[in-house]
Amino acid sequence: MTAVQEKVPPSAPAPLAPPPNRRKGSTYLVGGILVLVCWAMLSPVLWTAMAVTKPTDVAFLDPPVFFYEPTLTAFVDLWQTTLFYQYLINTLIVALISTVAALVIGLPAAYALSRFPGWISAVLLITALIFRALPRFAVVLPMYDISRALGIYDTTFAVAAALVAINQPFSIWLLRNFFAEIPKELDEAAMIDGCSRFAILRRVMIPLMGPGILTAGIFIFLFAFQEYLTANILTDISARTVPVFIATQLGQTLPMLQQAGAAAMLLTLPVVAFAFIAQRYLVAGLNAGSVKG
């Protein structure tokens, strides 16, 4: 009796790893490109920082002076000779009001759009997207007439209301993606326990939406904090914000130009620090909200 030998097919050869030299070359190439990109992005900020810390007589020389004794005269003059502190307060008030209002309006709207899909929800989302894509002048100019008619022109409330209308589509789209990640079975279980839709939103959804609410709030706050066109059209003196103040300083005397640079640095540094502190929540929130659309 002869034993039948089973033929074992030869296994496929394992893929060859790229040579170490090639891996190192690719790493160096990618690293070099990233360094160049970072340098291109940071060079305007570094140039402004140098210009505002130089003495006025050498700040704008051509060719530029790279070795100098740093001074903070531009920052001191900014606080002592202008109303920068008031403009900064106005900017913070506008950003806070618009952020809170956009979240209060956007949360129930986004929850409803995520839980009741259909052609009506699709039309509303597309309309919101079109509104967001419109040129800013098409939105701001009617708001200028409305604020004049209502007597709220040159107030932080008018600027905040305009920014809520402008940024609301973005907040609704972003929050809707976060709500879509939460299983609908939680809604059904809560309704079995006697909760209404509003109670579900308040007691179940919002506690689960921490990263989403934080992400949307950070983006809306940053949009409002740096907004120029809307604040420029809807303000005059009383409610002027920092970006509008910076624009008024450009093209003036050299000390005023240095003050504009100092104001730009004071506007930029808190945003950079805030982004570094909140980057973990931003990345986690965007990853969680980008799976379902």
C-alpha cells in the first residue's frame, strides 16, 4: 500500500523591505520639505516679531538689519497712546457671544438634522452650505442696513449677531457629523424611559458630545476672534475690534506701523497658545466627526 503524498504548494515569497539607504533618503526628503513649508508659514510672523522689537529708526531699513538691541517700545506705545485695550475687550466679547449663540442654536438644529434624515434635511443642509459659500459682502451689506434700521450699529451685539449668521452653517454641519456618530438606540432607550426629544438632547446627547461641542466652539471662537470684514462694516469707533484697528494703522507713520505690528503679535500669540493647548481635543473631535457625513 503506497502512501499518497500531498503536494504542498510553495508559499509566496515575502515582500522585500526597501533598502535602509532608500528609507533614510525618503525620510530626509520628507523632513526637508516639511521644514521648508514650516519656514514659509512662520517667516511672516518672525519678520513681524523682528520689526516690532527693533528701534523705530532701523525697523524698516532696506537692506534689513538683523543684529540689534531688542526693545518693547512699540508695545508700550500701543497700550499708552491708543485704545487697544478697549478694542481687545470688544474682540473678546464679540467672539464669546457669537460662540455661545452659535452653539445654542446649532446643537438642536444639528441633532434634528441627524435624527430625521430625508429630503427636507438634505435641502436645509445644502442651503446652509450655499449660504456659507456666498461672498461675504452679500451677507454683510444687508446686515449693515438692518443694524442701522434697528439702531444697533457700532455695537458688539450687531457684530456678534452677524457672525452667528455667518458661522452657523459651519457649526451645524460639524455638530451634525458628531451626532451621527452616536447610535440611535440611545434615543430609543431614552424614549422608552419617558424622555422627550428635548430631554434626550439635554440629558443624553450633550454629555456625550463633549469633544464635538469643544471642537465646534473652538473653531467658531477663532473665526470670530480674527474676523475683519464684518467688524469693519458694522462698527465705527465704539465697537471696533483689533483686526479693524490694525488696518487703520497701516500706511501711516513708522511708529503707527510698528504699533500695528505689535497689535498683530498680541492678536496672534493667544490664538497660537490656545491652539497648542486645545490641539488634542481638536484632533480627537475632528476624527470623531469626520467618519459619517
